[in-house]
Amino acid sequence: MSMKFDIQPASNPTPEKDRVAKLVDPGFGRVFTDHMAIVRYNQAKGGWYEAKIEARANFPMDPAGAVLHYAQEIFEGLKAYKRDDGGVNLFRPDANARRFKDSADRMAMAQLPEDVFIEAVEQVVKIDRAWMPGGEGSLYLRPFMIASETFLGVKPSSEYIFAVIASPVGSYFKGGPAPVSIWVSENYTRAAVGGTGAVKCGGNYAASLRAQAEAIQHGCDQVVFLDAIERRYIEELGGMNVFFVFDDGSLSTPPLGTILPGITRDSIITLARDAGKTVREEPYSLDQWRKDAASGRLKEAFACGTAAVISPIGKVRSVSGDFEISGGAAGPVAMGLRKQLVDIQYGRTNDPHNWIRKVF
């Protein structure tokens, strides 16, 4: 299914001098571009209709809107990267479109065709390309869908709004990736088998905030969750997947099921295997992590996701004691993979898996 977007440019876009000022240090998710994509869904009207690119504006929302009561909501995160030749790349938007569809399926929401998802993202990048920061900055794209039917009965909504907004973001790490410290959450779990752990829905993130606050109280940057059944195995961070690197050159990462199938995670597995490394997707316990860090069998640990790409993990803190990984420094495997991935995203190196989609 393909839809033609009705393009309605903003009548009063941000003046150039204001835009330039905002792009100097945009931070993350605080500055927004002038436009958004919107597509509506109504079961009675036969599905998706009225695809538009229009000025970014508030949604009129009835107080009985389904999303406000029963949290039918999903989202994605991806970036557009400016190449040295002035063109713009998207990185694996087809994978985001597929995951968005899977999330919708699990949340009993209408499934958006993948080509409509990609078209909406590309149209926003095209109309707001002046908002692309230079250097290691990028344009962060946030496609999302909310249930918009007005009712208070507990059932899947029959109406939805799909939208894409965009936010210029600077480099996640000023002065290169610094190792992060993480707090092991032993009171709270993120997801159980059969739950929504593999879905990118707001509820998962809301449920992680209390644990993240606890991490900050303990002087840590991030929280890591254990499995919900045995409370032994590492699952993922509040918003990132995790990898372990061993002295034999192999890597390990928690298996899918209750964790988000990260696109950065999948890309890292592919690149590591391309380089001849063994990558295992298997459970890894907190006790084993502690032992392997102490014995030197574990050489590195790192988190990965769209926003930061790869963050080395330097220190792990928990109720049962703290430990460091390789003296708390960023390791060569994490940094090598990070460079390789970023170079592909910005079009500085070859793209053997056709991950790049050129918008321009």
C-alpha cells in the first residue's frame, strides 16, 4: 500500500537566525523542527487515510481519548545523518518500520504499512532538511502512534493517529564516549515472558523510571534489569541493549524474548560476525558477570541503542557490592564497533548489508 502525502508547508517557519542559534547546542530531544507527518486511521472509514505533512502543532484531544486511559501507544526512534557530500542517509528504516508493525500487533493496534512509515519519515527529513546539524549531530526522528477513539470501554481503539516529529540532536557524548556506571535493579523488573518487553511502548519506559531514579540516587548513569523469574540473568538497560566481550575475542548478549530487539544490537551482531568473531545470544547471570570481571575473563561490557550508538560500561553497582570492568576504561572492541557503525551511518565507508537508504 502506498499513500501520497499532502504537503502543506508551515506558513511561519522558524526564522533562519533562530534556527541556527538552536542548532549550536541542541542537546537531546529538546529542540523540534517546523513540521510533522500525520496519517489517520478509522476502522469505519476502511483504514488509513489523510496522509499529510503539516506545521508541527498540538493535537486536539478529547479527555476520553483511549490513549489517555488504556495506554495504547507505541513509538520508534531513528536518525537521519548528513554525509560529507551534503546528502542525507537513513539507517535501516525498514527495520524500524517492521518493528513498529510488530509493536502494533502486540498492542492490538492498527498496523501501519511499512512503506507508509518510511515515506512519512523521508518526507519529514526532506521538508526540514535545514534543521540537520553538522558534525556528529543528526536529526532524530520519532514516529509514534496513539489510540484516538473517544470511549471508556476496555477494548482496542477503532481510531489511531500515526505521526512523525523530528528533533535535531548533538553528539551524545561530548569529547568521545565516556564509560557509564550502571545500577543493578533488584527490586524492579522490566518485563516477563508473554509481556510487552519486546515492544517499544511507552508503558515499558514508564515502568523503568522508578528504577532509573534509584540508579541516579546511587550515583549511577543507568539501570540494568534482571530477568523477572529468577532475578539472576541480565536483561537490558532502561533503554539500551547490552553486550559482553571475553578474553577469547567472543561476544555475548542476552537472548530476545523479553527484551527489545534493538536495531543497533542486530547491526553489532552482524558486524562482529563479519569480522569472524563468535557472538552468542544466551543468558548471562549477574554472579557470572561479577566473577568474569574479577578473573579478567570479561574484557569489556557495553550498552547500545540509537541515541548513543555504543556506551562502554565501566562500573557496576548493586546491593550485593560493586565491581569494575577492565579498570573502568572504554575497550577496543566497543570503540572499534562504534566507529564502524558510525562510519556506515554517515556514509564514510562501504555498506556491505545495504543498511543505508539515501534520502538525497
